[in-house]
Amino acid sequence: MTIYVGNLSYQATKDDVLDVFKEYGAVKRVQLPTDRETGKVRGFAFVDMEEDAQEDAAIEALNEAEWMGRVLRVNKAKPRQERPAFRDR
């Protein structure tokens, strides 16, 4: 399972997110997507943890928690949906 972390501060780093989630167990991966044009973080992250129970505990504790001046949205990530390819008319 992958955890979606939304409404992140734009100043949050990968290490910041790792530090918060490692309180709930072993973190396998933290990904902070960046804007293609500016290279700045986009305000959300994905976190993978070793065990489902750890992920559930992190979601329960951190959803709607205030962190770095923002109220986090933390839940199970939805599978990525394929978008149709752009076609120039």
C-alpha cells in the first residue's frame, strides 16, 4: 500500500516527511513529486512503509494533523489512472 500525503507545505523536504513517518515504523520510500517546469515540490507526497499496520497507524495519527502550518490530508493512495494521450487537432 502507498500513502498519499496532501496539503504539504511547499518548504517540506523528503527528509522532513521521512522524519514524521518513521515515528510509526520503517519507511521504505518517500517521493515528493516536482513540477516539470519549475522543479519545485507540488505540495503532496507518497510514502511506502514496511508493514500495513504501520501505514494504518500513520494515516490514523496524521490525517488532519497540523504540520508546518498546514492541515495534512493523509490516506491510502488511489491507483494511478491512465490519461488519454494528447492529440493536436
